Amino acid sequence: MTDSRVPLLLNPGPVTLSDTVRKALLRPDLCHREPEFSELQSAIRHKLLQVHKLDQKDWAAVLLTGSGTAAVEAMLSSLVPVTGRVLIVANGVYGERMARMAAIHRIDHEICQHDWHAGIDLAAIEQALQQKTCSHIAVVQHETTTGRLNDIAALAALASRYQVELLLDAVSSFAAEEIDFIDWPIAGCAATANKCLHGVPGISFVICQRQALAGAAQRTLYMHLPTYADAQNNGGTPFTQSVQCCYALDAALDEFLAAGGRPARQRLYQQRMQRVRSGLVGLGIEPLLEDAVNSCVLNAFRLPAGLSYATLHDELKQAGFIIYAGQGEFAKTLFRIAVMGELQNTDLERLLDAIKKLLMHD
């Protein structure tokens, strides 16, 4: 049950926690070198593979202390071999962030730049792949800049045709949107605890093909995935992990799996988002993208004429809700709402009612 006195988080992570996950943070203090932590870490890694029903003979869940961005950077800096070259698909802030990572680590790369509101240009991707210089494609599945769910299935088919592997930023989609680890040529998939899994910030992970780990490069000390994988496969950890965040993730995974796993979470988000979209459209507020290309996790909406984001944010915060601004060029024209976390249908009705009252007052 949510407490109406505490603002509910409708931003794209972190999320409002369940009581069970919040209480897990109060479990006893634990040294990360003790066998009890080894058991906890192993249980989490096993459950993460269960999210998409992966065989541990072929896949490894590698845990990191850090945000989703840390997982993405570890994936890029480790899984692109020294002789590799990565084609980075950028149609928002997070695709462009991967390009900056590649440049910082001096990874050979090229960028397929798109307008932020655009879907993936498969013809442009194929033109780049025809040069036969790329070993990997890096792409964001759910680009929260706009709420777009990129067409990874079509991109994966293209990658398979040219024998190129995918590095998937699934930070804002893992555990909600479909990821086909079997048919898509995925070498690595980066994600985090504090979004669709409903854990807390501080723990992220990369689901890796074990073969990809075998051919990995070492460009960093702390974010070298094979170092983590080797230690974790033997019950250890190379560096200090966030124990309390692991407690919370373990509890969140138990709740997730007991509730029906990924398909159930996707249905829940779809129901919530449809209520938000229909309610806002009924108030004259226009979504940025068509429903068919949006993620179920987050949608972007155009600010009504004469209403600034600052006013909307502050009024909704007073009413008990935290929303998110647009980014970059969209900062003055959009707001974003996510439907992750411990929310009730009545919370969404209160949100819509608060927006309606604000519009009527203006």
C-alpha cells in the first residue's frame, strides 16, 4: 500500500519500493567476503537468468556496484574486442552517451545518428554494415529520451545477416519488454536493479554470452566484466559490492517471479500506461509518439500551451507525484511519466485528477 504523504516516483527510475523490498534494506550488516554474501550473490545471479529463462551454461549474469550507466560502460569497454569495431545507433540521449563512452575508451566505432524523435533507420544501418568493418552494434532498446521502444527484432535480423553481434542497453526495459536472447545475436545486455525490477539504485548487471566473455578486452580495471565473472563463478567478488542493495534486489526478484515474471510485469505496465495515456488525451494533452512505438514503461507528453514544466512538476509534487522533464531540446516542450514501482490504480486516478485540477485552475 502506498502512503499518500510520500511523493510517488513516476520518473524513469528509481521507483517507489514495496514494503518488502524496503524492509530488506534493514537486514543484518554483512561482509562481502563472507559465505553468506556469496550465497546471496549466487541466488541473485540465478534469478536474473530466470527473468528471461536463460541457461547458465551459455549465459552469465555479472553483478556490478553502480548505476545502469556503469553496466553499459562495462559492457562496451569489455565486450568489444581490441580488434573489434562497434556501430552505435543513437536516437536519443542514451545512444549518444554510448558514443561518448566509446570515444573515452578509444574503442573503434562509428555512429549512426538519428533525430531524437525518429525510429531506427534500417537502411542506414545496412549501408554501414555492408562495409564489413563492424563486429558489433550497440543500441538502446527503450530510449527514455522520448519513450520510444526501438525495433530491436528488425535490427537483430539485420545483424544476424551480416554476422554482427548486439550490445543491448536494456537499462529501462529489462524485465518488462521482450528480449529474445535466443534468436537475437546478443553478446551482452546491460540493465539495472532500480527500474523494471523494482529494486534500489546501486546494483547493475550485464547478462553476457559466456563466449563473448572469453574474447573480451581489458580497457579498465574496475569495470572489466571477465574479472567479475571469474570471481563470481567461484563465489567471490573482486571489489566491494553494495550488500544492502543486493538484499533489496534479491527481495525484488522474489516478488517479480512470484507475480508471474516478465510477461506479467509487461501486462501490468501496459494497463497502467494505457490509463495514463487515455486520461491525458482526454484532458487535451498530446503524447509525443504513437502508442505502437512507445514502451510500456515510460511515455513522453507535450506540455499544454501556457504551462511550464516547472509549474507542472511543482504542483504535482505538492499533490504527491514526481514526474520528469524532457531532455535536451525537449526540456521546454515535454514531460515524461513512467509507471514502474509500487503503484495502485487509485494512485493513477489521483494523478489524473491533480492534472485536471491544475488545467482547470490555469
